[in-house]
Amino acid sequence: MSPLSPSRLRAWLAPRRLLRLGGELVLLLALLLAVEAFLTRDAARGPAPPLTATLSDGRSFTLHQFHGTPALVYFWGSWCPVCRAQQGTIDHLAQDVPLLTVAMQSGTAAEVQHYLTQHGLRWATVADEYGDLARQWGVSGVPALFVLDGAGEIRFVTRGYTTGWGLRLRLWWAGL
């Protein structure tokens, strides 16, 4: 029996390498999904908790305003570096997606409005000065995003940095 030539050896190993890589990718995806499930384990599910509030700019808001179309509820903090990194994504989405943001433990309504103005953000924002809304929604850390379908059901919950494409895909799915 003759030894395998280098080219025959590479040809023999290539399918195994691809299979191994595929297995590693599946394992990584499973790990990421498990971490996401752990981080959002206490988050609200099913019908969105009722939310009627005064926005930081003084306007009244009720979650029922979003009825009939998928929407986002975004919990963030002015003190959160990941939230600051995600500001551009959220600002871009706010231009064409129904969005309510909740500034968790970021000060009074006036302080939150000053932050929004200072950073050029025109988000509909509720100042959750003491974290009461966050507790009601089961938010234990920010950023946290809830994707609602047109009937007000929570379809997806995510915590941590999320891409704009990922959010748009979830919104599309919630609209089906």
C-alpha cells in the first residue's frame, strides 16, 4: 500500500474539515442562543405590559398608538457605553419604524430630554427615573429591545448590542 500523496491527503481531509467547521458553527450558534435566553429569562413575554406615560418632551404616550404595526420598545441608559454604541442604529430605525425608548435610571425627564437634544436624538422617550417600567417589563440590564407585533404581543426580546439588520429582520418576522 502506497502512502497518500499530499494532494490526496488534502482531498481526503477537506470534507472532514468542512464538517468540523460546520459543527463548530452550530455549537457557537447554540451557545449564543443559550446566552441570549439566559440574559432575557425574566423579560416580559406574551402581551406587552400596559404602558401609558408622559414622554420626556411632555407629550402623552400609550403603547396602543402602535396597534396594527410591528414596533420596538428600547430600554437604554445614558450611562451605558453599549447603548451609546447602538445610538446610530436606533436613530436610523426611528426614522421609519414605530419606536418607544425608555431611558432607564438616567435622570429626570428634563435631564433625559437634555441628553437627547445634546446628542441630536429625536426619539419618543420615557424617563424611567427609578427603574419602575424596567421592572414591570423584566429588564435587568440595558440595552434591551422588545419587538412587538401589530397586536401588541412581544415576539422577540434581545439584550445587548444588536445590529440594525437583525432588528429589521425581527420586525419583518413580527409583521407576518
